[in-house]
Amino acid sequence: MGKWTTISLPKRLTGDIKQFAEEVGYWNSVSAFVREATIEKLNRERARLRAAGEEEPDLESIQAYIKPIVDELHKRRTEG
């Protein structure tokens, strides 16, 4: 397996991210923004779990939790 993987995001969300990144001028690509946002989210969730005394979930559990949310967002964006 290679070092990188591909993910799918709704086009509208990607457009929003691209526009924001260009306005702010900090991120040079959608990928850079998403990578940083994902790392920040993982760090926040890990800290929240530690503070609550919960065991950190494995990657498969995180993916299973996130997938329905992403699917619903995608559905809303494509219908709207």
C-alpha cells in the first residue's frame, strides 16, 4: 500500500474549502486544509476521550462513526 490515499468529498464542500483557503492565503491546496483539519479533529477527539477516561477507538471505529455523517452531508448537498 502506498503512502497516500484518495478520499471523496462533495464538490460543493471542496469548493467552499478552496474558496476559503484562497481568501485566507494560508493553505496552498484543498488537500493541505483537509489534512490539517483532520489532524486537529483527531487530536481534539483523543484529548476529549482521555479527559472522559474513555479508551481511544481504533481507526475502523472512527471510520464507521464518520461514514454515515459524511454520507448524509453528501446526500444533502446533492439534493439541495
